[in-house]
Amino acid sequence: MPHPELLFFFFIVAFIYSAVGFGGGSGYLAILALYGVGRAEMRLTALICNIVVVLGGTILFVRRKELPYRKVLPLVAVSVPAAFVGARMKVSDATFFVLLGVTLMAAGLLLWLQPRRAEDELPANNNTIKEAAIGGGIGFLSGMVSIGGGIFLAPVLHLLRWDTARHIAATASFFILINSIAGLAGQLSVQVHDASWHRIAMLGAVVLLGGQLGARMGIVWLSGLLVRRLTAVLVFVAGVEVLVKQFYA
């Protein structure tokens, strides 16, 4: 396959993101954009790798009864159809890459600023309409750009004191999974061109390994805060590079 180093980069992204509870969609998109991979393949690859990475974590959260189903419902009830619709939207390459660059920069900032929460901190009162609007907005953006949306959702829920840190992590993992599936369905419902399924399969295999290792090891030699901030810098810089490449190429 061309650029075999992509296997290493995707492994590292999956390892790091899974250690802090995310799927890595923004990281995969950033890498593929810098390598000039076609938009259709970029979007498919990011969502498939997202699903592979977060599926195991979501199952673990469910088994441990850490997913607050009733509170999650307003978030996903709107986000899933919104992600499907967003994935089907037809935009020009220029619009897509500008949106991608801005999204990566925003994701980097939110990941850097995500507040630390005590596990026993009591949640604030919930607002179903507000939560549905948040889920729908993030879901629609996720579908358009082809990320799971957890990198946006988690900081917002922490700022709102939506629930405990562990419940937010479980919710973000489930949100990424279900929105990635909806976005993938939306993309596959329209005609897809220029996708190397062999490369997608190989990248999916390495993120499976990286995601499983990252989730279990938790990157024991680095603090979660340090990992988040290193990742935030990389994602932000990648967003800047995507925009620079778009406007000055």
C-alpha cells in the first residue's frame, strides 16, 4: 500500500485517543488530509476507524453499568438523524476542507480547555431541550466532517456539569459510536468513489490493536491531562495546516 507509515501513525492516534476515551476521528482526518487522500476515502476511513476503536470501550461501559441511558437519550435521539443528514450533504471540496480545518482547530481548543472534574462531584440539573439541541448540532457537524463528535461533546458536558466524569466518558464513547455508524450509513447511502478498501481494512486492523492497547494501558507513564494537551496541540496544528494548504496551495 502507498505510504505504509500511515499504519504507524494510525496506531499511535488510536492508542492515544482511546486512552482518553475518544475514537480518534479528528486525528485520522488530519493525517489523511495532510497526505492528500481523497475526500470520500478520508471520510469513510475516519468513521470506520472510529467505530473499531470505541466499540470495545462502549461495551465495557455498558457491562459496568456506567452509561446513563435515560440521560443519553435526548442527546442521541436528535444527533443520530442529524449525523445521517450531515453525511449526505453535498459540499464542494473547498468548503469541506475549510470546515475540516476549522473543526480540527476548535477540537484542539476544546480538548485543551476540557476541565478536570472530581469523580464524586454532583451533577447539575439537566435541560432536555438544551441537551437535544447540543446533540443535534454536534451530530450534524460530525456527519458533515466525519468525526464521532465526542471530542466536542465531552468538554461541553463537563462545562455544564452534566454528570460525573465517568458517566460523561461513557456517554462520549457511546455518542461517538452511534454517530459514526449514522454518518457511515449516510455516506454509504450515496455513491462513493475512489476509496481503497484494502487500505481502509489495513488501517482498521492497526487501530483495533492500538485502541485496545491504549484503552487498557491508559498510557500509565503519562498523566491523562498531559496526553489530552499534547493531542490538542497536534490536532490544532493539523487544522491550521489544512487551512493553509487550502488557501495557499
